Amino acid sequence: MYVPDDVLSEAPARFRPLSDYGYVTADGQPVSTDRDTLLEAALSRPPPRGVWTPESGGVVEPYQVPWIFERLIAPAREKAWEQVKATGFLAALATLVGGLGWLQQPAASRGGPPLLLLVAVIWFGRSLLDYRQVRRITAAEFAAEVDEARRLPRGRAGVPVFTRAVAAIIGVVALAQLALPNDLESAALVK
């Protein structure tokens, strides 16, 4: 029987399926259930530590069962599609506004396309690529990404003191600029 990570380190006999479907709770207790209840448990927070189904061949992580994976990835696909629609709208708006402004300039002084248009089109293109990647991801690719993420070092915990100090200094300089617009030396902005 497959045992993911240290999830089910107890004796495999304890996790022999009592029914065709079931899951292992966060505290390591096996729960026999039906397919619909298993799906609800897999979509809940926190998710089960492992699941078993007739096609899984033992206890596996929830995303390794194809029909559970499809339900788990559906919200990410919807979010990616919403991002495509939002950035598409912004790109169309930037095209309209930037294009009209560009056309109103005399022909001799026209430069390249407006920066806003370029940024909006790049953002839209990036969201399309993200949507394509999320739409086509398979359970095996997802499992490889999960394994890679597990090998990464943990993020630093604690308050980011240095970052907050730099942000506060930048804020003070910005306020000084606003308060003293003609005297830039007081904000230390002169070389």
C-alpha cells in the first residue's frame, strides 16, 4: 500500500480499507465513506492526509485521484479565466485610450505605441499563458510541482524589520517631497 511522506507512518494494517472509498483525517484516523463524502472531505480545509479509492491502489494524496484532482483544480482554472477576462478588458481599454491619444498627435511627432498599451498587452499575454498552463496541467505534473515545492527551504518567519524600515524611510522622503516641493535638498534628492 502506498504511503505518502510521513503521513501514514503507522502500520499499514491499520489502514486497510474498510470500504471502497475513504480518507485519513489530519490526526491520522481512517474514515470509510462513500464517493460523494470523500469528495467533500478532499475539498475541505484542512484536506485529508490521504485517500483511498478503488482505482488508487492504496492510500494516496487526494490530488493523485483523477476525479478528485479535477475538482481540486477547478477553482484555479476559474480564477485564471477571470484574470484573462479582466486583463483583456484592460488591454482593450488601453488600446482605445492610447490609440486615440496617439492618433491625435501630429504625424511627424508620433513615436512608438504608448507605454500603457504595451504594459496592458504584456499583462494580458501573461494571463493567457497562465490560463493555458492551469487548463492543461495533469495530476502527474501537479505531483511533480508539489514534490519540487516540498524540497524548497521554508520561508523565513518573523517580522521583516529591515523591509519595513526601508518602506518607512521611503514614505518619509515622499512626504517631505510633498511638503517642500521647491526645496528638494531637504528631502536629500539632490546629487
